[in-house]
Amino acid sequence: MREKEPNTKVIFVRHGITDFPKDRLYCDDVDDPALNKQGLQQAQKAADLLSDIHVDAIYASPMKRTIMTADAIANKIKLPVQTNPALKERPFGIWDGLYFDAIEREFPDDYRTWKKNPATYVPQGGESIFDLLDRVKNALYEIMSRHNGQTVVIVSHVGPIRVLVSQSMSMPIEKYRQLTIDYGSLTRIDYGKRQNNLIYLNRYWL
């Protein structure tokens, strides 16, 4: 009988919500908002969902909102948080920190192109979703090489999680926005040598 190959289980956790305006692009090199009260509750509920699971390591983007979410999990399952800057959100270059109405007003042609082709248009100094995928995929593979056959929690942002799930499930990366990844939600993929299995998507405590 063929011995079943061990899977590496990766549980992606999106950080909890902050008070950062939803109609403004994050600028992680300038703004680093903390979780608000609801975000702290979401982080705790994510930790509760993981409390009965054996986890071997926790990794997180180095932003305050991801660290606070990871800390809630770490405190629950008694593991240290290891940060990795490659898990950060996608930068938008000259648009970073702007409100969407300001982008539409100041960059009307570019804005229309972006709305029409969000996967291919890249603002000056920004990162395409393909660049984002390369960055976070390399980080993921490095983490999995350290924890082959183990269970790892990765606390990150909506963009990185969406593109990693899309790539892992052989979805066209251009369709990444069709994946719903809510604040504080868990998504698990078991990575094998021959195939990957999506165990659950966007799970959270109701």
C-alpha cells in the first residue's frame, strides 16, 4: 500500500478590523492603525477557533493590525509570533493613503483604467497582483519548507490571502477579488506534493 504523503496545513487569518476609513487605500509605510474594539473581538474569536487545533508556528505581517491579531492567537495557543515583511499588503505607489474619490478626481484616466482592469493596471510605484503573488508565494514556500508536514498559522491581509488561495486552487489570479475574506476569518489549505486541498474558506465565529 502506498504511504500517504504528509500535507503541510496552512491556516490563513485575516487581521481584525481597524478604524481606518474603508474608502481610503492603506499606506503601510505611513499609517499603521491598531485594531479597534470590534477588531480585538474578531482577533479573540479567531484565537478561540484555533484553541483546539495543534499549531506548530505562527507567522504574521509586521503591521500593528496583524501583530495584534496574531498576538491574540499566540496568547491562546502559547506560541511566539514570527514576523515576515513579505506578508504585507499590496502597495499602490503614488495612490497610497488616498481616498478613492481623490484618486478618481486627481487621476481620472488612470482610475477608469484601474476600475476596468484592476488586475493588470498598476499605479506608478505600485505593485501588480502578479508581483504581490510572487512576493507572498515565496514567503509561503519558505515557511512551508521550515514546517513540512506541520500546521502553520499565517496572519496577513486580504490581498495576500486572496492571491495565495487563488494560486493554490489553480484559479486565474485575475479572479482573486471573487474570493470573500472577511476580517478575522480563517481559511485553511492543506498543501501536498501532488495537489492542494481547500479545507475551508472565510470561516469565522458567528
